[in-house]
Amino acid sequence: MSDKLLQSSSGPGRPKDPAKRLAILEAAKRLFMRHGYDGSSMDAIAAEARVSKLTVYSHFTDKETLFACAVESKCEEQLPQLFFALQPDTPIEAALLAIGRGFNTLINSQEAVAMLRLMIAQSTQNQRLSELFYNAGPQRMLDAMQHLLEQANALQLLRVDNPQHAAEHFFSLVKGGCNFRQLIGCGTTFADEAAAEQHVREIVSLFLRAYRP
């Protein structure tokens, strides 16, 4: 989890307890997935985390902030920022495979599918919530991927004319048809780990053929 998620959202004052902050985040993730945004009150999240509501507000100024941090935390479970930093001794294929595996696991998890369905259902009613979700999750991953591709360009590992577009292409390819079928309820995730691994390897191979110098 990033240091940013362990810092207080409410500014200076008495030091906050990182363990309580983590408990609140975990409780928020469970309740948002189970009951949706509107169905998850700060009182309920406090009770789930076994802290006072005042403690929840001392770490997160409001429910929107808590929701955004919960989405960010969920993404970092599978795709920590270190995945998007090219190391001198790491082949570009290995870096892309690690990102592809993490993203594939994340988007096809029951929690992520439930959250995406929730965001689609509420998109016409609460545009602010959609923006919070997108900026905390998808946009952060796209920005990190764009930065990695810019690094790869500088090291002449890849030749990408538009890293922003290439980042979108990569994640869209990994999502593929499997994730769409899950979203509309007419399919399940990959049969086993071998099938998921084959899918990610095919995408990385295709991506490298398109952008390798």
C-alpha cells in the first residue's frame, strides 16, 4: 500500500493510528462492494471497522474521500506502484507481464466486477461519484503505465509514439472479452491460472510486436 494511503486526510493535528486507518479502509471496501455507495453509511463503516464515527472522520474528511481511498487501496493490492518502475536489469517483457497479470487478476475479481456494475448503475445519477472512481482507480493506473512506457522509450526498449494511447490499448487488450462477459453476467473468469497466464502472455507478445524498435 502506498505511503499516501497511510497518511491522514484531515491535515495536521494529533498523529493518526495507521492500524485504525487500515481497518477503516478494509471495512469501507467490504461495505461499498456489498451495499453500494449510497447503502454504506459512515456509521455502518465505523461499526464494521470497530472504531467510532469520529475516528473515521478524523482519518477521512467525508464519505467521498473514503470511497476514493478505498478504490485506490484496492488497485494497489494487485498493482503496487513499484510494478510501474523499470529497473535496469528487468527486461521490458517481464515488466509488462507483471503488470498484465496484476491487472488481469484485479479486474476479474468478484469485488472489481461488483464495483464496476455499481458504477455503471449509478453513472446517470451521480457523476461526481463516477469521477472519483475513475480518478482514484483507472486514471492512476493509466498515468503509471504511461510513465513506464515513457521510460521504455528513453531506454530505447520500446518505440511508442503516443504513450498515453498505448497505455489505454494495453489495458483494453488485457480486459478483452472475458471481463465484458463477466460484467453482463453471461460468463465467468478464466478456467484456471494457466488460461489466465496464456491470455496475458498473448497480449504482451502482441504489444511488443507493435512497439518494439
